[in-house]
Amino acid sequence: MSLAMTLRETLAKNLRMLRAKRGLSQERLALEAEIDRSYVSLLETKKYSASLDMIERLAVALGVEPLMLLTPERRRPGPKLLPQGGARKR
């Protein structure tokens, strides 16, 4: 494997980061996604990989698009620029 992170590593990192950013425990995320808490732990520690259906359930529980769980941070699009590169007109 190359120096780039594997998809499993990316999912683990993003899942942990998004869960923490929303102030959710593994148990609370598992409850919201209707899965076992130990499964969340196994995903975050890269011991398990997730199906597309599971990625979708986790994304819904986290309130993000599924792609956010699979996209390395450095490759995510930046913030959208406002028209004319400045503040909004009032």
C-alpha cells in the first residue's frame, strides 16, 4: 500500500473526528445509527470495514453526507466563496 491512507483508515479517522465534533459518545452514535456500540469502536480502530449501507446509516446519524466519511480531509472541498470574493450585500 502507498503512503496515502487506506479507505478504512480514512473512515476511522473521519468517523472519530465527526463524532467528537458533534459531542457524541460511541454509545450515543450507536444508538442513533441503531447499531452496537462495540461496532462503532471496531470501525474507529480499523478492525472492521463498513458496508455502504452502514456508512449511510452512520452519515445520517452524524448529519453529514456519506462522502464526508470517505473523503480524506486534505481532499475535501474548501468553503464556498461568496460572489465577488467579499461579504454578502445587505
